[in-house]
Amino acid sequence: MENNLKIKYFFAVAAVVAVICFAIFLNNNPVYRGEIEVLLIARNSVVDGKIDSLTETAKNIPLTLSFYDRVIEGEGLEDPSADLSAQERKAYWNSIIKTEKVDGSNIVKITAYDMDKDQAGKLADIYAKELSASLARYYNIKTQLDTRIIDQPITAFDFEKSVWPQAAKSIFWGVVAGILDILLFSFIPKSIKEKNIPSEKSIFTYKTDVPEKTAEPDYFPVDFSQKPEIKKQEKMITPEKKSAAPENLPFADEEVVEQKLYANGNGEKEKKEEIVETKKVTEDIFREATPEEVKERLNKLLSGKM
């Protein structure tokens, strides 16, 4: 399992570092090309019969080191390969210039490479003019061979020289980063790995496991097998108050009324009769006194009989 994890870490780190390096290298080292075409014109029939071989010769002249030196000296350009050997200087020169014969014609296409777009077009124009001057030294332009620059330089981003070299360098640094990551992983103590490094499954896949719900404890157990006892509550019938009575009138004793209301009878019929009688007594007690009764009660109070 640990070996599989190392391999996956290696490819993950290598891929990330390679992509980052590629973006940085491509942004900092773009390469543009400037293209221009030179037409060879034969001035007599002898030269016209050899025009194909002369075109091949003209194609190879710009690739020589002497051609490169003439360009540097004539234009006053800086030579980045001045401290290199002749072989290394020629290899450098051939990496920034390209010539080819256009199929079925006596045209030589010259391509100049530079990190600056405008400079690539200028260099292509310089190379074309120097090629015309070099052919003029070998052939009489009036009687043998003449040259013409067909069009202005065309510049564009060069995919081949920009992408592939940067991709190769990015892959290299990605592999180096992956190896360093594995070496660093190997030196980490096992206790730290087990504590901080997640499992193989959790690194490369989304976590989809849902923790199982634990059964909640029953804090209020209820036994439904036993029927709860329902206590009968006897309703106490409270007599409805019809009207207010004078404060000095006597009232019936509540205990006597309650005893009559809640007395145990021999049957439902007797209970109903007692309740009816109690209601009548209560109504008699709480009814409004007549003027004669009030006068009679006042007289008894005054005489001290009540």
C-alpha cells in the first residue's frame, strides 16, 4: 500500500510541477519566426538548365559560418556565440536560421528565429539581402543569375521551437520534483506518516462514506402493555348565581351542601333525586329575598333573636 501511495504521489507531484514549469517557460521564452522568399532568375539558357542545382546551392549558402560572420559585421549585431568554438558557433547559427527550397520552383525560403517578433522579421530581411549579395559575388547578375526578394517578411509565433523545447524541460523538472518528493517521503518517520498522511482511498477519491447513525437511547421508556389507571373524578355541581343578595343575609353551610351533593346513594336514580333536591335547596337559599322577608329579618336582628 505504501509503495502504491509513493507512485501516485510521484505522478501527482511530477504532473503539477511540469504544468507550472511549462507555463513559466513558455511565457518567458516565446519564439517567433520571420519568413521571406528569394527568387532566382536565370539570365541565359546555360544557367536556366542548371537552375535547380543553383537553387540548392543558394539554399545552403546562408547556413555557412562565413555568411553568419558577414551578417554580424555588416549589420553591427551582437554575437552571442563569440566565445564558442567554430563548430559550436555554426550549431548556434543553424538553430536560429532555416532555409528551404519551395517545391517545383527556383525560390529559396529563409526563416529567421528570435524571441522578439519584430526582430525576427528584420533578421529575415537582412538574411535575404545578404543572400542576394553573396550570389552576386559568384554570378554576374546581368548575364548569369539575378535575385529578387518577392515579398516583405511575415512574422508569426513558432509552435515547434516554443512548445516542444519548453515541454521537454518542464517534464524533466517535473520528474526531478517527483523523485525528490519520494526521497523526502522515505525519510519521514513512520509514526508521522500514519498520523498525518490520509489513506490511499481518501487522497485520490472523494469521501462518500456516511457515518452510520447510532441508536439513540430511550430516555423515557413507556410500557404500553399495561393500561394506565384512569381515576374517576366526580364533578362538583356549583349552583349558578342568579342575583346578588344582601351582605347581612345568612348562607347555608357549605359542608352540609357538599355532603348532600356527594352522599352515596343506593342507585343512580337516588343520586339524581338528591342532586335535583340540592339544586332546589340551593336555588331557595340564593334567591332574592322579598321585601316582607327582608323587613321580618331586620326586625329579628333588632330584637336580638337572630
